[in-house]
Amino acid sequence: MASYILGLDQGTTGSTVLVISVGNPANPVLIGRSTVDFPQHYPKEGWVEHDAVDIWASMREACQNALRAAAGNERDFDVSKIKAIGISNQRETVVAFDRKSGKPLANAIVWQCRRTAAACDARRKRGLESEIRKKTGLVLDPYFSASKMEWLLENSAAVKSAAKSGSLAFGTIDTYLLHRLTNGVAYATEPSNASRTMLFNLVNRSWDDALLEEFKIPSRACLPEIKDSAGVFGKTSGLDFLPDGIPISGILGDQQAALAGQACFSPGQAKCTYGTGAFLLLNTGDQPKLSSAGMLTTVAWSLNGKLTYALEGSAFVAGAAIQFLRDQLKFVPSAAASEAFSQNATAAPSVYFVPAMVGLGAPWWDAQARGAFFGLTRGTTTAQLVRAALESIAFQVTDLLSAMGEDLGMPIGIVRADGGAAANNLLMQMQADYTDTRVDRPRNLETTAFGAAMFAALGAGIYGSINQLEQARISDRIFEPKHFADRELHMAGWHRAIHATQVFAGTK
């Protein structure tokens, strides 16, 4: 009998919905897909916001479009046959909303936003970073949710009022979507998202009371219940685009969902998602491993009360660098055109682009750094600048892999790549060459929504164990590294460019 799962991926710039047929669980088939973008808001330099109403509207529209596509592609499809819904989401982004009405109290503060850099610096000067890192696995950076919550409590009258009345609900995007999908019944999250807030204690596996007090969170009642990543969080209710009673049975933060979608279920397996940013995750098994090389310790997922952990390195701007060249600088007509446009151009070791438009992530962690081109001459061409932007993505991930190899004490032999920019063959080959690592690209690049859908199937009992999910991943192409003599020269120039941006920012 035909049955279907929805995978909802709420990303930084758009919402994607997949409709997946699991009539044969060993061979899940994508039958419907839609992505709907929504507006970005930049009220001040370094600030990034979303309107949560826009997020919900984009998800609703994407779901309707995907359902229509599924009905057109498969005659037997019917919404009544949807057995489960999985959610993946942009992490760290915070929504403050009213617990009773579900109405957002202020614009969501996005993970890229740097407005709380000064507050993080002040805590660093107070010597709090070591203790916070020990508890949470995270560095003191505006990237994470806690300082965003603190800012909203201090600067939004509506949030202050809700806190006083006891109706305040803080949530990452998964929590907000779950609340809306269940008509306000469910208020929950799971450890992969909770571990990105800087309020989740990796040892106690719960919200940390001392950190709540440090970031002025009024009480645990302001934060969602933490549940397993696969299991029933609630059921759809009161929606005009889905019937009541469909279980939401899987939730993962977007990068952990991609780790699952890439079937990285064994310690030592790694994936890199090339999306708005580039995010490298390595499964480290059932014990958290603290990094000495600037990586983060995070939760991969929780199943049957048992946590699996990962090391993570994050570059804040990857695919967004090409969007910047397309939208602001008008260098290329589309992101896809960047490959052919720069195929025969040369950038490094002469021309570099550091895409630090929202600061530098791992392993540098410099919130004040800003983007720059280096090495320009009168003869520099647009093709060289586009090539430099593509190389900047590969350079950043090379730094992440190098740092992660330091933590492991050995190099990583193969990386599974996904995300929109992974479709760029030139970039993937550059990545293999600079890292001297095989890059394995799957047939399905939508691993984030797919991973969430597979966890929903696990939570709904369609799959009996995580091992069954491994069969669903199929490789499309493996990029073998090609050795070239100037690799170290290129990387040395890249590191000089990084240093120069930090000198300009006054942080070096």
C-alpha cells in the first residue's frame, strides 16, 4: 500500500518541502518538491532578521506546491496517505512568540546576525568562555541563540511584557513550526537544536539553570520541552492545507538532518553541506569530544534517550558568496553560471576573496571581520573574481577539515558533500584537490529535508532502526583529489588574506 512522508526544510532564505513515497521503505522515491523564498531584513549593519509570519507563509506555500506536484506525478497520491512529517530547520535563529496565540512578538533574530557581538566579548573578558565551552561545546559567539534571547528580553517591549505575564515562548524555528502545525498544542524541540542555543548542558542533557540565569532567561517555562529526535512530537491540527492527525515524528537541525540524510551513522563519517554557509559535521559516536582546534561539539541526534555527538565546523558564507556576486555585484546572471564563467580563469595565488560579510566562523571565530577582495590590478577580470569566490568556499572548508583532522589526530579520508553548491563540479574538484580528500556527492542533493523525512519515518515506525536508513543513500559521483605543486602556495595566500581582514577589523 502506498504511503508518503513530508520532509519540511525551513532554511535561511527559503522553505523546501519534499513529498517522498515510502511504499517500499528500501527505495524511498521523491515525487513532489517545492521551494519558496521569503524576505530577508537587514535593519542595521551586521543585523539579520526574519519575519516569522513570512517563514510560516513560505512553508505553507511550499507544502501546497509540493502536494500538487506529487498529485501530478503519482496517480495514487492522496494527502490522506501521508503517514508522517519531518522538520529540519535553520539552527540558532530565535523566534519569540506568545505561547497561547502563537503570534510572533518580534522579528526572529537570524543565526547570521552579529548584534550581540559586544555582549559576547564582555562575557569573554569576564572569563566565562571556558566554562560555557565545557558545558555546551560552543564558543562565545553571537552565532548562538542565548545572547539573541537576552537581546530580545532587553530591547523588545512585547517580549518584556510576555515575560512578565508568563506567556513568553522562545524557540528555534523547529519549535515555532511545530507549534503552528499542531494549532498551539505542542511546544517542544530536540537535542540537535537545543545544543545550538548555548543553554543546553551536554553532560546533564538538559537546560542549564546557571546559563539561564547568566543570559537572563526568566524560567525554564520560556523554553520548549526537549524530546527524542525521532518520535511523535504532536499531530497536525486546524490547517487548511493538511488533514488533522498526521504525526510530526522527526525533527533535526538542518546540518544534523544532512548528516542523517548522508547516512553518516558511524563514528568517523563526515559530511559537508554547501548551502548559504558551509557546514562540516563529523560523527563522533556516543561521547562528546571537545575540540582544541576551534571546532564545535554538538549533538547529532537523540534516539531512545541515547545521544550521538558530532564535531562541527561552520563557514558562515559559502553559497551566499555567489549570491552576493549575482545579486549585489551583478557579476553572473545565476549561481549555476559561476562554474562555466570561471572555469578557465585563474585567481589564487594572485587574487583572493574573503567572504566575511557576517564575520568569520570556525576556526577563526572573528565576529568583527568583514569581506574583501585582495590582489586586484588593472588587469583583473570579472571571471577571476568569480573564480576567487568559488575558491574561497573550498579554502574555508579546507581549513575546517584541517582543524578537524587535528582534533582526530588523523586526516579525514572522504567527505560526503551536499547542498545546492555541491552541484558545481568545478567547486567539488577544487575541494578534493585542496583537501587531498575524496569528495562523495549523492544523487539526491536535498539531504537536509530527506534526512528529516527519514527520521520522521523512523519515529512513525516505518523504519525499525537507523541501520535501515543507510540503504536510501546513493552516490552520484566521487571526486578524486588531483595533486598540484602550488597547493601550499595557494593556501598560504588565503591565510594572508584572512589575516588582512582581521587587521582591517582591528582584531589582529
